[in-house]
Amino acid sequence: MMKKIQKVKNILGILILFLLSVSCHDWLDVSPKSEVKYDDLFSYKNGFKDQLTGIYTALCSENLYGANLTFGMVDALGQQYIWKQEAGIYYHLHRFEYENSNSQRVINNVWSSMYNTIANINILLKGINEHRGVLSETEEKVYEGEACALRAFLHFDLLRLFSMSYASGGNEKAIPYVKGVSNEVTPLSTVAEVIELVIEDLKHAMNLLEVDPVKAGYSSTDFIGTRKFHFNYYAVCALMARAYLYKGDKENALRCAREVIESNHYPWVASSNVTTNMRQTRDGIFEPECIFMLNNTRLKSLTESFLKDGESYTMGNLLIMSPEVCAEIFETNLYGFDWRYNYYFETLLNYYVGSTKLWQVSANYNNRQPLLRVSEMWLIAAECATSKKEAVNYINTLRRHRGFDEGSMLTEDVVTDVMLQSIIGKEYRKEFIGEGQWFLYCKRLDLPEIPDVTVPFSKAFYVLPMPDQEKEYGNRN
């Protein structure tokens, strides 16, 4: 990573791109003939657009949110899957065997791809700062706001994966928070310091995105008008809710979650769009509820590599869940109907295929990969509520919009505080299958064990190892 950042500094921007849309497809394949120098890139409006498009493209890759940081590595760590053979790129990660060569390859690719993308973000921010006036005032604020928010988003996920949790080691050294383009080694910040830097970037982004078209209701350009495919104002609020909750600041987490909920921009998905046997029309991702999602045109090939029978099965990469674990997750002994249980999965050889909600079947929902959804805001609000009555109401509202009948609703008088946290955790596990949030939930609460773990568990497994190359070149030992 350090060598690559130095190269970025020395060449200053041979990093991106001429694209035509906000599609996650061609940027990573751009040839050297398309590369442009820093000043040339930011001398015209489309240069900023191309740079930002390239950043979103990077997020779509298998190394990042296209697979590893959603249904792949992180859900494997969360013990969501079972293996019929000792094969596949995630098998040893599922067993927390971080020294295995396959595991190291995946982990190192996550680290380097995250910091390469952060380097691109910092180049964009540098370009905005040094080329004021090329963009309109509104465009400038939106681009800069998105870039700051994305920098916070990536650093926060690096923190959640490669460092101790705030609950278990807030003052421990964590990761470098890289805020500029430089050949100097960025020192490690502590867990608490990284959280504050994340929040600082998000506050700045929120101020800039007061002009966000998602709030204004109109856009001056088509590019910045597609707000669900951009890190918009409410995505910033949602990430702030996550970050505040991670540090235990429930008051601010609740405030941010409520702002998203009360915006009414993200209505609950309609029952008729989910409870249909016609896959061609089913909304597997609950699209109206998505605050921020990737326009991932590689999603079809990625799901075929991991979530469909075929080569993925013979290679050991087919991600399957046992019926017993699925029944446990969705509490089928207690609740008779849950849209997520009934419509998320397809069966194969008496197993459930990981998360078929991402299958590319309906033209209305193809290429859409959710990263932030409003249902998480309801769960954060439930965890941070100032009264049990309020918390129960948040959970019951979510359940009603997942197919639960009134007889399955919680009642304030029988729910203890311990039960409440357990119920919230179970809803996280149900709601975010295929999205990588369950392992990170367990880590945030410093749980002594992850449910359905297949090997003797240690809390040390919550911290992924920093790549050896980073330790060597960053002098991290």
C-alpha cells in the first residue's frame, strides 16, 4: 500500500479514466493510453466526474463491496455459511485461519484496495481544492461532500475489520487515517482517534451536502441527480449513526438515525413487490429502503461465482447455508412467516444458497447492491431509544414490514433489557444476510462467541491481521 501511495504522489494522478456514466464496469480496465495527468484531469468538469465515477467503480470490485466486504469474506467470518468440502477462497477465513495463503490473499487485497481507493479520493479532494471554479458552486460542494463521506466510510470499515472494537480497546493503536496525497508514512491512530476523524469528515460532508439534490428535490446535472448511487446527505446521516453507536454515543446515534427515518425519503417496500413467486418482478433488496447502493454492473458475474450452482460449487466457492441454521436465524419455531426467510433463498441439494436477493433476475433491480438501508436506522433507534416503549415500537414497525402478524409483535411488559438487545441482534442477522453486517455487529458488542461458530472461538479473531508489507514499509512493528 505504501509503495502505491508513493507512486501516486510521484506521478500525481495517472489514476483514472474516461467514462460515460455512473456504471461500475469499465474503469478498472482502463488502458495506459487513457490515463491523464493531474492538472489535465481537473481542468474540465468531466474530469471531476470521471474521478468520482472511478472511485465508485472501485467499490464494486470483488476485493471490496462487490463480494469480500458484503456476502463474501465478512459473512463467512460471521459464520453464515457451511462448507461441504475443504475448498474455496473463504473456507479458511470461515475457520479464522488467517495465516492460510488464501486467507492472506483475500485480507491483503481488501487492505490494499481500500487504501488505493482512499488515495483516489484524496486526489479528488486535492483537485477540488486546487481547481476552484471549474465546477459550479453546487457541484463543487456535492463532489467534495461525497468524497469526504466516502473517505470516512472506507476508513470506518477498515477500523471495524483491522482493529480492536471501541468497546474492547478504544485506546489501542488501530489504522492509519490517510487525509492527503503524500509519500510520507501516515502514523497509526488509536481506535478512538479514528472514530473522531471519521465523525469529523462526516460533519464536514454533511455541511457541504446541505445543497444535496436529495434535499433540494432537483439537480442541475443528471450525474449528481442519481442520489441513491452516490454517498448522499442521508447516507452521511446513516453512517454517522453507525459511527456514534460504535463509540457508545447513543444520544447522537439516535439523533442521526431519526433524521434519516423522519426524512420520509426511504419508505418501506410494498408487500406486493416482495411476496411474489415471480422472481422476474420480486424486489429482493427492498429497493425503496436503500439509502446508498452501488450500481454494480459486475454483480451478475459475482453472484454467479459465489451464489449460484455451477463452477462455484465445483470450486468450493458456492456459499450455502444449512436449513437448521436458517431456521435458527429466522426463529421458525416462534414465527410462522417472515418475508426474508420465505423469499431470500433458493434450495440446492437440501441446502439454502447464501443470499439470492442479489441474483440478477429482474431488470428493475439488476446491478443494485445495497450498502446502507433504512431498516438499520430503525434498529439503531431501537438500541438507542430513551424508553423501552419507544424501542419496542421501532422493532415492531420493522417486523410489520417484514410480514409479521400482530400476534408476533413484542409487548413492553414482557421484554427485559437483556431480551431487547438479543432481539435487536437477531434482527440484524436476519436483515443483513449478504451485506456483511452481522460479524461487525458481534464485534461491536464484543460478544464472547459468534453463534454457530464451527471452531473454538477467540475474541482475537475479531481483528484481521495487517498485511506484512504494510508492517514492513510502514514500520508498524
